[in-house]
Amino acid sequence: MLRTLSSRAIVPVAVAVTGFVVVCCILLYSVMKTDMVNYTIRHETNLTDTVIKSARYAMLKSDREMLCNIIANVGDQKGVEHLRIFNKKGLIMFSRDPGETGRLVDKKSAGCISCHAGPVPISTIGSMERARRFTNERGVRVLAITAPIYNEPACFNAACHFHTSEEKLLGTLDIGLSAAPLLKSLAIIRSRMVIFSIMVLILTVGGVAALLRRQVFIPIRELTEFTSDINNGNLNSELTGISGELSDLADEVRAMALKLRNYEQEIQELKSARIR
């Protein structure tokens, strides 16, 4: 299939470089994607902590109007798809969408099943386990965080005394941000990595081809021409611009041609002597 020396030399190199670059780019993109998703999750987790801390005073004072304003103001920020607070029973108490207030959250949904999978709900969960990705009813890709609201001494020692010290969990805050910026960034990274891979392939294969032509193909062609001259009887032919093993090979060819010429001359002299 690969008949010429150049194709036999360049094609395997191109295939090997292509495979290496593709594998490295896939691994690099996978690592970068994981890092960006984790960074986004950490950013959203910090946002949930900020919302909880901002709403703490309103909760301690049992000021529902202030808490509603906080949820509404944060929920109106660009990229926020949903923001709600529900109690231990899954009843939505506050929400960016007023129509959700008073509804029960499905405990088998993606945001709840991680804690309610067993007979006893889990009260403590890591930040990465709180995250979930899904497509909402409007067709928007969402990255959501479910953050528990724990019962602190300031809560059960407050004047309202709504909660006892035995209660560990008061409720849950659920916030979802649009994943469009993250997906856009990943798409840009993919396109740039494709362009970078193509550039690497072109430069690598082109560079290898140029080096092979300069260091191998041209010397071999000159050596072929030199051998042809020797074969045609031109023993004075010179091979210039070649060094190393190819030059040694040319000297061996010349020496062999000289020996053959000497043998031929000796044979002609013996024949002449017999004739006389």
C-alpha cells in the first residue's frame, strides 16, 4: 500500500503524532472540564452560604417580609433560575417564584434523593454532593446546589423559641444557576483545543517531513544517482553534501566498483595473453 519511501516514513509518523495529540487533548479537556465544573460548584456553594447568612437575621426575627425580599432580590440576579427555601417536611416556605410557595418538594428528585435515599435522612453532606445538573421545564441547563440550614445556638436561643436544641436541621435552601456560561466556556475551550491540535499536527508533520527530506530523501536520491554513475563506468563521480553513514556507503560502493574494474582489467589481460 505504501510504496514510496517518503510515504513509508511520513505516514506512520503522522498517524503516531495524530493519535498522541488526540489522546492528550482529550485527557487535558477532561481535566479542565472537571476543574471548571468544580470551580463553578464551589462558587455556587459560596453563593448559597452568602444567602443563608444574609437571611439569618430575618430568620431570627421571624421577619417573613424581609426574608421574602432577600429571596426576591437574589433570585432576580442574572443567571439565577430558581431560589427557594423549604422546611424539613419539604414544604416550600419562600421562593423566587411566588407560585411555588406552599408546594411540597418531591423527596425523590435529584436534589433530595442524595439525603433521603435511606430510611433516615442524612443531615451532613459534602459540598460536591450537593450539586446536581438537569434541564428545567423551560429547557435551560441548570447547575443547582442544595444547602442545608442547620439549627445553631442563635436559633434555638432566640426569643421566638420556634425550634428546640435537639433539632439539627431547620430547612434547606435550593438555588439553581444557568449552566449556559459554563457550557459556553467549555465550547470555546473545545474549539481552541481543536485548532491547537490541528496546528500541532501541521507543524509536527511538516517539520518531520522537511527534516526527512533534507537529511534522508535528498541524500538517498544523490546516492542513487552516484551509484548509477558508478554502474555506468564513471568511477570519478563525486558525492558532495553527504556525510555520515551515507558517505561511508558511497565510499564502499566506489571501492567495490574499483575492484570490479580491476578484476575486469585482469580478466582482459589474461585473455590477451592466451591469444598471443
